[in-house]
Amino acid sequence: MNDSRELILGRIRERLGRSEANAPAAGAVIDATLAARAPGPRPPAEVAPQSLLAAFRARSEALASTVDEVATLADVPRAIAAYLAERQLAPRAVCVPDLAGLDWRGAGIEVEARAAVDRDLVGITGCFRAIAETGTLMLCSGPASPATVSLLPETHIAVATAPTIIAGMEEAWAAARAVFGQLPRSVNFISGPSRTGDIEQTIVLGAHGPYRVHIVIVRG
Amino acid sequence: MEIKSMHFKARAAAQLANAGLQANLKKVKGKFVDKRRDAIADFCAQGGDFEALREAGEDLRDRVLADLDLWLEKFEANATARGATVLWAKDGAEACRLIVDIAKQHDVKKATKSKSMLSEEAGLNQALEAAGIQPVETDLGEYILQINDNEAPSHIIAPVVHKSKEEIADLFARVHKKPRLTDIGEMTREAREVLRSHFLSADMGISGGNFLVAETGSVALVTNEGNGRMVTTVPKVHVVITGIEKVIPTLEDLSLMLRLLIRSATGQPISNYVSLLTGTKGEGDFDGPEHLYYVLVDNGRSNLLAGEFNAMLRCIRCGACMNHCPVYQAVGGHAYGWVYPGPMGSVLTPLFTGMKNALDLPHAATLCNQCGVVCPVKIPLPELLRKLREKQVEKNLRPLGERLALKAWAWVAARPALYHLGTRFAVRYLKWLAGGKQSIPVLGVAPEWTVGRDFPAPQGKTFRELYAQAKKS
């Protein structure tokens, strides 16, 4: 705690005309705002599962992500193996511990479940929620889902199950509050490959993060 | 950053005469404008109402500012509960001192930075260097400026918008000591490789903050490149340097502000990365900083609260005002001479650095209100610029010649007979200057006025003469 805290807050209180008389009412307004969590205006939310999936897929593809659909979780390793082969990428990946239990070896992919390091070229993650409004993946960090796996490798593959596709960010907050109670250290909303437009406003994919984002949706 | 705003006229003239800069500005002109327009059209096609969003954004920011003390305390309490240390800095110098102290305490040799305009206000890089700590800018644009002898940014979200790819290719070849590349994709890859090693070896990450969420004690970062994620994930220490006005109440409010900010800034429906960071590395976590500090900086902001310029504190730094400003588009960002260019910069620079340092900036606007209509939080920028002009007059800051001329005019205007005589003479003088033509190519008493345009010649009689005539008949 430094001296400037009191100086700055004192100046703010003086400018706002804060007094002992008006502080309790203002405090009540703050508490009410925090309790109400009133959403702002937003586009009409998709609700039907099929239209959520279709909207998420269309929006993701518009952001230069690629999307694949499989029937069950057990189909995921083979679908990813096919994607890697098609892109001529080596069948080697780092994956979040959450997905370590899938039969990667059976699909011919060598997978290590851990945090990513610089030399990892493919990172496979799950996805806490997928947002249809913008085609956005919501990843939450934790011991079973290190944040580096979606960041350091050149190719990021995310596995999303259909029931996790939701309409907008508001539903994502509600889910995070319900599941975690308090927010995980990092919540990353990822919308397509990393990009920059800094040189002559020309968009280049793969600035500091992945060059490619591939999403495998599990329908079942 | 050193203030050069007092030299606006000379700097603007130099930029207008700089053929290279004009060509670069022309190349990107309109790109941001078109993208923003398309993004809003797309949002409306989704059934969204962007005007309703702007109104809600304005209302939200005003509500926070009205109880800023309490919102900051709420943020501080919730951030602290998650293991962060919240520090306060009254000005840029104190912010630099605090951050250098943090770096020393954790034995930091290298700090990677994601973009922060406030760190430019404070001159943080210079302070770190003086203390023997290497700051590395990691936003591609900011990195280009840093390796070009710490050149100043010319736009708040596209810092090298004034540079051509050829200039950047020369710079990379010189600094990276590699063969000169001219493909933008290959150049970006080269910078990625250079910066990747810095990301992995830095002991401290420094970021700005787009929003502070009071409800959860979190900071939200909006980036496209992923550098914001890098500097807040890899190093053991993370420092957030941000202004005291950046707080918003809830996560729902964050959704609202993101819908507004990103469309207004880059014209994307959402940026590639939005990171919401709360507290330090948890038990069992593989990554994340062990130490997290917030440095909340005032640097002139609290002086604006609840006053005539309160609305300026709503600003969320999207850059839409400069993208749409005919003056900014003509002279570029460097002419403005400090951290913030364009209409928002013309308001902030005199308020933060002193009226006397930026006398020309409030006049460097046509008051066409393009900035006002695109501002996502509805800041009445032309009105604020006009107020600053009024302040200059009130505080006797206008040049002596202008003040005397206005005094003389007021004295004459208060004497109807004299005014009548004066206008009759003036009209005849102007007619004589026009020499029977429709316009005056060089205005005798104020030749500067006709440098880039003609002055229309008066036609017929004065209003007072016509009025007198009409009354008679």
C-alpha cells in the first residue's frame, strides 16, 4: 500500500463530492449492480442446438479457422490424424491432460500430455465453451488444461462437444460461475489463428501464436 | 514521453510536405473506416442494434465514473483476494519508480511488454533501461518502433501506420542482420522468431489493461497477435500498468464493452484473443505468473472527474476518432507531438500536459463531428475541443495579436455607428481587392488565409444597407 493510494482516492472523493452522508447509498448502488449483473443490448441469441452448431461453424470459418465434425469422442484421434496427414504435419502433438485418455496411439499420433514448450508444433486442447455469436473458443486454464498448449505451437486443434456450444459471452460467464465458482487464472477467448495487420494494414496469420486453428466438434 | 505538441504547426507542415509519409497514409486511408462500417453492418444483420450498444456503453462508463472511488476499492479488494498486489501511482514518474522497484525485487533482467499507451505517457521503457533492465516491445508495430531508435507511435492501435513495408524491410535487414525480405508474411515470420526467444527468456511481462473488472478483480486484454497472452503466461512476474478510469463493474459489462470496442477499433466482430486474467498461478497450474501487480495510474485523470471534461474519461482507446478525422488523415499522428493523436489526443494532450503545451491542438479540427458520431461511448469530442478553445481565451493564452484584434472588434461592434462605417469600408476594400472578379486570390490583411483557397468577394450591398433600404420603401 503506498501513499499515493490515499492521495488519488482522496482527490477522486473530493471531485465526486463523496461524504459520509452519501457513501452508504452509493455503496448500495454498487452492491445492487454487482448482484444484478444486468446484460447490455445484444443480438438475438440462437437457442436451438442445431442452429447453434451451424452458427458457430459459419462464424469460426469466417475467422479463418477450419472445422470438422465427428460423431463421438472416440472418433476424435482419427479425425485429427487425418487433418495432420492432409496438412502434411507430423503426427506428433502436445495435448492438455484433460484429453490424455483418448486412444491417440491407435490413430497413429504420438501425444504427450503436459504444458507446451517452444519446440511443440501441434497443440491439442479441449474447450470449456464455444460461442456461436462470434465463432469463439473459451479456454480456461488449470492443472488439466495449461494455457501454453493453445499458444506456443504453430497448429492449435481444439475439441469441442456440441452441448458446450452456447449463444454468447453472457452464457459463458454464467457457465464459468456455475462450474468454477471463482474465475480460473486465465480465461482465453480464441477466435481464429493469431494475426497482425501492423505492416501496411495487410493481414498476416501467425503473428506470435498459432498459424492454424482447427476445431473438431463432437456431435454426440 | 517528451511533449512536442507546442510545435504542431511546424510539424504538421513538415508532414504535409513529406511525400513518403503522404504516400503511406494514402495507402491505408479508409481501410479502418471500411472495416468498421462492414462490422457494424454485419452486427445489425445478426439482429444487433449498434446505436443501442453505444448508448449502453456511454451510460455504463458514466455510472462507473460517478462512483469511481468505490469501484476502484471494489476492484482492489477482489484483485487482492486473488493474490495480486495493487499499487497506485499519482503520475508517470511514480509508475516508473514502482515498476523498476518490482523488477529489482524479483531480480528481473528482461521484461517483455505488450502494448500500453500509458507506458508511453510515463516513458516506462526509458526508466527500465536506465535501471539496467531490458524492455522488449512485442506488439509487431511497437517492436518496429523500438528497434528504430525508440520512434514514437503515430496511432494508438496501429503504431506504424506511417511506415511503408520498404522502410520496415530496410530496418529489419539492418537490425536483424539477415537478408532483406519484402514479403509482409515473411517479414512477420522473421520478427516472430526474434521475439519468440525474448518471450521465453523474459523474467517479467508488462501489459496494459483494456478493462479492469471490479466483480472478479480481473484485467481484460484484447490482442490479435497473441503477444498479450505470451507476456502474461510465460514470465514469473506480470505487471499491469493501467489508468484509474479503466474499471467496469461486471463480466456482463465486459461483454458489452468488447462488442463496442473491437468493432470500433479494427472492425472485427471480436479480436483473435481476449484474455481475462485473475490472480496468480494456482496450485497445480503449469503456467501463469507467480507474482501479479497492478499499477493504477492517475497522471491527470482524477482532475477531469465530475468537471466539464468528465466525458473524456469514458474513452476506451479504440482509435475510431482518428481513423475518421480529416485532419489526422492529412497530417498523420506524429504531428500531434505526444502520445495520443487525432481528436481524442487533441483533448487529452492539453488536459494531461498543460494547456500551454498544446495550444494548437484544439484548433486542429474542423469540428465536423465525424469523431463524435463514431465514438463508441459517445464522447462529444467537437464540444470538448470547443471548450478547450474557450479556456484558452479565458486564461489569456491566445497570441497577443489575436487578443488585441478581438478586443478591437468588440469595441467597434459595441458602437453601431462605428460598426456601420467599418463594414462599409471593409466591403469596399474587399471589392477593390477583388478587382471586379468573384474571388480574392490574396487577402491583403491576412494573406495566410488565402494560401490554399480563395476568399469570396462581397457582392452587392451590406446587410445594414439593405435593411435600411427595405425599411424606407
